Amino acid sequence: MTDTTVKIPDAAIRRRMLREFWFYFSQNRGAVIGLVVFALLVLTAILAPLIAPHDPTQQYRDALLVPPIWQDGGRAGFLLGTDAVGRDMLSRLIFGAQYSLFIGIVVVAIALTGGIVIGLVAGFFGGWVDSVIMRIMDVVLAFPSLLLALVLVAVLGPGLTNAMIAIAIVYQPHFARLTRAAVMGEKAREYVTAAKVAGAGNLRLMFRTILPNCLAPLIVQATLSFSSAVLDSAALGFLGMGAQPPASEWGTMLAEAREFILRAWWVVTFPGLAILVSVLAINLMGDGLRDALDPKLKRS
Amino acid sequence: MFRFILKKLLYLVPTMLGITLVAFGFIRLLPGDPVLLMAGERGVSPERYAQIAAQLGYDKPVWQQYLHYLGNLLQGDLGNSLVTKKPVLNEFLALFPATVELALVAITIATVIGVPVGVIAAIKRGSWFDQVSMTTALVGFSMPIFWWGLLLIILFSGVLGWTPVSGRISLMYFFPQVTGFMLIDSLLSGQDGAFASALSHLILPSIVLATIPLAVIARQTRSAMLEVMGEDYVRTARAKGLSPRRVIGVHALRNAMIPVITTIGLQVGVLMAGAILTETIFSWPGIGKWMIDSISRRDYPVVQSGLLLIAAIVMIVNLVVDLTYGLINPRIRHK
């Protein structure tokens, strides 16, 4: 007897899943807008040296606190005005996009990797290993994230690298918990038992068999953490514990601008607006991702 | 029910111990000699060093130091501030009401606006109200609140001149602290304009602090309502001819509130983190600003104990929320 089932190549299945995902994602107008804005942000960050009209650290001593071009006293060379030491706002904002994206990527990468490994171990082995790990995660979660990050930075010393490490440590339990919950749901399924019977080792079972089936919630959480990382690192910068001046990180720019809030609205308004727009775009994308990846919501 | 509470309390013990370990370890992880850090003195002679080390118990093995630390904690001894030399606990208790007042007003604003907005958005799903309110909620959720605070200061204090920029009350007024809550104390003092002054100082910080919880509560209420309105019992209530008002107000809302109450309770951590930023911007004399100032002054005993106290408070509130959840959710209550 001949085998009548048609084997669909893996690549075709993947393409079909991707098309289905895009179908649901593109239904959500907000998500598409978010994606477009985010793509523009990425482009801005990559092309920053080409599109920025000035060097972000160049101080024009004859142009201190010049208002934006449309306001009285604005100057043609400085579209969004200059700050208190005569640096071009627009150029600093453009280079600031590099910081935010870099911070988001590094924080999510560290927190995701750590969280997945810890969550896989806890969920896969269960028992006392699970109890000990999850109690440690509870301790980290008991602290308000910004406070713990602040204290960690106090221990490690202020600066961008340490701020990113601190934020990643604070976020990592969320990933660990999600991974653990997903692993515990998947562990008892037939395909895992089948793989085990076929002789797969623990590492293979954890990373090759189970993990790919737990990715959906992790992707959504990663997006949300990306936007939180941008917010929290800006908050740390604002409090003087993140990126240090003269870095054109948006939160640090706001910290430097604080004393001028009643004299020069533009040095305060634009960096915050940049943070808000980036975070909003990522959150819109996150909402769309969640709807497209969550089969429960799809049918409703 | 009693066993439920007991179990929850027992779960708390390892986490509490973990928190004390973090606070204890914090001083030892700092770069530099912990004895010198805790003494806060420069150019210490060897004799004085040995004296301080013995006084703080740092000449003993680490595990004994930890037990010593725990013993002190249980007696309410959280050490002294390096800057003011006063006991940390006293400082904390003096500043805590300011933060509680701010947080309570903020969470009240967030709940009173967030819940009705979420309910209406769910009932009128897809309407312009739903779209506008949920877009606004997402903007609020994405808001860098330290910037939002600065914007409000520019507008209301700078341009319009309606509200003061910092502090809890105008320096013109002085009256004894009774409750520690400026709104209540100013009323009790009976001085003309004191309450108005306290209120005008409180309004901007509480709006800033309420922003993110408000967005979260509105979104959560909407999705909880939507979920509940698809349930069989709501359809049954509709089918037996109850008025829409009764179906939504009694059958749907009461069930939708269960996850919403949990969400409101879990905002405590968000509020504490938000208080750090809000209090810094508005020079609000609460524990958030106290922590930031202590970190930048390297007043490590304060940072250590502040960290511990804040985490403990967040945990206790979360426990209360958990218990309330058990109380109002029959499925858990009767298990």
C-alpha cells in the first residue's frame, strides 16, 4: 500500500503561519501604525550620522537656548532650537534614538535569555528546584522595579551599562515565570512523551522540543519589556543614574533641561515627546502581536 | 477560609527572609569597605575602625552578622541615618504619611475615573468613545511620568499660575500634625485657606501619579467586562427579560470587578515606583524623594532600610489584595 499523505515542506508551513500571523496583525490598525513608527525609529537610529544636521555634542556658543524655527528668534540652522549650551536639539534627538533602541535590545536580550533558561529549568524539573527558583523570583518581584534598579545602579555605579544590567535583572523574573508556566503546560503533552521515548536528552527536550511551543507569550512580553526598558532607562537617566551627560539619551537630556522648564519649553518638551512616541509605538505593536498570537482572542 | 489565610501567610515567610537577605547583602555588595560605608567617616584610625566594626558586629562571620541584623530588625532597630544621625525608622514614619496621602489620592482618582470609563467602553464596544478612551489609555500607559509632571508644571504653574511648583503646603500655614495627612490636618487646624493651599499643592502630583494606574485600570475593566458579557449567566439574565441596566450593573459588573480589584491592588508597586519620580519632580517630602536623596548622599543605612520597608509594604498590600480576592471570589472561598 502506498502512503497517501502529502508531506508539506517545513518552509511552506512556516510561510503559511507567517501569512496567517500577518493577516491577524494587519487587521489591527493601531498595530500597523506602531510598526511603521517603530520602523522609522530604527531607520533614524541607523542613519543618524547621515540625517542629523549637526554633531550632537557640538556647542554653538553664539546660539544658546535658541527657540524652534517657527517661534520668534528661531534660527534657520536649528529646526527645533538649541539647548542651554548651544547644542542642536534635533541632532541630539536623532542620536538619542540610537540609545533607546540599543537599551531596549540589550535589556530584552539579557532578560529574555536569563528568564528562559531559569524558567525552563524550574518548569522542566519541578519539585524543590522549582520551589527554590520561584521563591527567589518572588523576592525580586517584591521590589518596585524602578526602586530595585536604582539601588542596583547605586551598587554597580551610575552609567548606561550598569543601568541596562540593573533593568534586565529586574525584568528577568517575568520571563522566568512565563516560561515556567508554559513549560508546565506543555510538559505533559504527547509530543514531549514521544520525544522522550525516542531517546531525547533533557537539554534537547527543554530547548528543541518544548521551548518553540512556548514562544508566543514570550514574544509579547519581550515587546512590552522593550517599551518598559526605554521608559525605565529614561527615568534612570532623568534621576542622574543612567547614561551620563553629555550623552544625548532622552532621559538624560530631560534631566539637564529641568532648570529651564519655565524659560525654554522646547528643551523639555521634545525629548519627552520622543520617549512617549517611541514607547507608544512599541506598545501598539505589542497589543497587535498579542491579538495575533493568542488563539483564544482570534476567534472572539 | 482560615487555612487559606494561614497558607498565604506561610508563603510570605521565605519571601520576607529573601528581602532581608537582599537588604543585608546590599551593603556588602557596594564597592568599598562596608564598615567605612556604614560609619560614613573619612580618615578613620585603626582603633576607631576596630571600634566601629565591633559596634556594628562586622568583626564576626557573615552568618552571625546576618542573624544579628535580623535580631535588630525584629526589635525595630533599622540603624541610624549617616546624615541626620536619627533612627531610620523614625525618619521613615515621619515621611511615610506624605507618600500615603499622595498615593491614596492618586489611586482614588485612577479608580473613580478608570472603572466607569472601562465599563462604558466595553458596553459601547467599537464606538468613538471606546476608541478615544482606549487610545488615551494607551498613551497614558506609555507616558514617561517625569516628563508629564514637567509639562503640567509648565502649563499650570508657569503659564496659568494656578498651582504652586513644589512642597505640600504654603509656608504661611503652620499647624500641628494630627493624622500626617495634610488635607485632613489643614481642615482640623481651622485656618482660612489652609485646606485650599494643601489641595493646590496635591493636585498636580496626584494627577501625575494616577496616570499609569488610571490607564491600566481602564484597560483592565474594559477587557474584564467584555469577557464577562460573553458568559452564559449574562445571556441568561438578558434572556429572562431583565433590564440592560440590571444585567450590566448587577450580573456583569459584579463579576468583572473581581480581576479589576486585584489589578487596583497590584498598582501599589507601580505607585511606589511612580512616587520616586513624582516626589522628585514636585519636591514632595515623602519616602520616594527620601530614597533618591539618600542614594545620592550615599546614606546607605537609609537606602538599605528604605528598600526593606518599601518591599515589605508592597508585599503586605499584595497579601491583603490576595485575601480580598479570596473573600469576594466564591470559587476560591469555597475550595
